[in-house]
Amino acid sequence: MTNQHHTDTDKQVIWLASGSHFVTHLFMTLFSAVMGVIAGENSMSFMAIGMIANVGYFLYGLGGLPAGYLADRFGAKQVLTVGVFGMSISSLLVGISLGTWTFALAYALLGLFCSIHHPAGLSFIARGVGTRRGKAMGIHGVLGNLGMFLAPMTAGGCIWLFHSWRAAYVLCGVMGVAFAVVLHRTQVDGELNLSFSALSYGLQKKGAKTIAAASEKASAKKDGGDSFLPIALLFLFLGSILSGFIFRGSLTFLPSLFRQEIRWITNHDQPVVMAGYLSTAVLFFGLIGAWFGGYINDKIKYPELYPAVIFSLVTPLFYLISRYSDSKLIAVSCLFSLVYFSWQPCQNYLVAKYSKRSSQGMSFGINFFLLFGVGSIATSVGGYVTDLYGVDRFYALMSVVASVALFVSLLVHFSKRYQMAKAMSRGIVGVLFRH
């Protein structure tokens, strides 16, 4: 196989996985821009609307566990295609839902299908990209952040044009279906295309054996055939819980913070739309951070230390966000977005580095269950704190969480030379990481 063919396949994998990342974060970030409108429409407190979001976000993380297993067994592209089709249809259901309960059920379904992307998409990249994996993770991160960047603008624009938050979910759902068709029809070497026949037991089993055999061969060459668990991977997983709290909390309550603390938004005729547009502008800086987070991993000797640098900056920035208002708040929020969103490409790079090739899908599944599932408690905690004390106090709380994340990031670096013995890595670890 020629180098040009390798390069073409790498590009296919990167852009298909990154496109899926874009639509996933677009769907999951729409809620933060419209939660105030939904709460007002249904006379709900921030605590109540936060709990509905918490269920969707928890499933967003929980579904990563079976998705990771299925990606390892049946191939990432098939599983990714199911996810994109599912999340797009779910978004349409959210848009046409009637009443609180039907909205909650449709949103839970959306979270469940969106959960498929990260373990399947990142496994797709980790196995399918031969060179410059850090750059690939960076592009993947940029497209995900672009989805987050455009979500508030999309929601605000639909509210302004159609006077309905539902239009945003319908519009994005239609767009998602179109991308799912492109994903389905694009042929990638070494990956099975989704079809009804391929989902039948016989053909699926045959495809799974082919993928597993290739994965086992490469994994044995890379890892020496030993069953072990790097201690650093455990600390990476712990860091995902803390960063997940920060990610979901900051993203969900940023428009609400702007509506409370920025006077020209508070006094505007359409504060929801203006807060959405400003959130879009702030998240733009995250695109730069995501690109840099992927780029730097291919350049530095100790990528394990980069997350510690990130959290050493995020901790005081959160404190300042909790104290500032108006122009100072906007400036510090932009700086936070620039710094923090370089974390995820680096985290993905490190999870791939410390995981065995044959179980990378499951490793990413665990990572994103902790990041998006367990970390989703931030929406309920944030709703509770916001109702009682104001949303600015919640950002002060996240400063404390970021300081703990800094400590855990340092543990990743200092434990990277150590691993659990084979006998100690049985049970859950043995299931996930032995051949």
C-alpha cells in the first residue's frame, strides 16, 4: 500500500470522525442556549430543568461503555453511523415534543445516541490514522468545538427568526441526517459499512472476527502481549470526572451567567438571544485552544504535564469569572475558553497512549462515561446553587474543582512509569485490557 493511499485513508477517517464530533456537540450544546426559554415556557426552576438535562448528559456518558465495546467488536464506522442517525432523529423528536415529559424522554434519547460518538469516533482515529495522531486529535477537537461554538448562535437565530427554541432542534436534526448519509456512503479501507445484512448475526460475527484479529495482531506487537494496567490511565480517568464537571457546568450555565452579570444583556429586549450570541463569541476562542491542544502533543516531550498547565490557569480564571461582571467578565471568559478547551485533545491523546490497541474503544468509552456521565452532575449541582445563591457562586465552586483537577493531572505525570501487576489487574481491569 502506498504512502499516498495511507494519507488518503487518514484524511477520510479524520474528517468523518471530526464531522461526527461536530454534530454531536452541536446537539448537546443547544440546550444551554435555550434552557432559560424552556424553563420559562413550562414554569420550571433551574433545579428542575437542570435535573432533566442531568439525565440526558448522564446517558451521554453512560452509553459510551457499550458503544466502546461495540466499536471494538464490530468496527468503529458502523457504530458511528448508527450514532449519527440516532442522534439526528432524536433531535427531531425533541423539536416536536409536547409537554415536559415527552421533552425529557426525547432529550434522554438524544443523550444516549450522542454517547456513541466519542468511543467510536476516537477509536476510529486511533486505529485508522497512521501518523501525526496528535494533529488528528486536534482537528477532531476543533470540529467538536465548532459545534459548541455554533450551537448558541443557531439557537439564538432560530428563536429570533421563528420565535421558537424547537426550530433549532429540527434544523440541526435535518442537517445531521444529511451527514449520516454521507458517513454511511463513504467507503473506508478496513471498515465495514452499515447495512441490514451486516447487522445480521452471521455477517456481523465474520466482520467482528476480521477486525478483532487485525487488532489483536497489532496490539500484541505494540504491547508485548502482557496483561497490565498503567497507573497513569487510572489517574487520567479520575481527571475526566473532575474535568467533566467543569466542562458541563461551564458550558450549561454560561448564557445564564451572562444574562445575570452583563448589564447590556440584562436590559436588552431579547436577553436570551444576546446571551447566545455572546456565548458563541466566547466559545470561538475554544477553537484555537482545541487546535493547539492537539498540535502540542506531537511537539512536547512530556505531554502528561500539559493538562496540569491548563488547570493551573483555569483555577484562578474561574475565581475571576465568579467575581467579575460586564467587560471584565467577557475578557476572562474568553481567556478561559482559549485555555480550557485545549484539554480534551490532550486527554484523548494520553488515553490512546496508555491503552492497548485492542481495547481502545472500551478505554474511550470509560473515559467519556466518566467525563460526560459522572461529570453531568454539574447540571443538577449548578441548578441548585444558582437557585439559592446565583450562578456566579457556581463558578466559584468550579474553581475549587479545577484545583483538585490540577493535583490529579500532576499524579498522571509522576505515575507514568508504573503499572499494576497482572494479578492485580484482573476483574474489571482484566476484562478491559487483557487479550
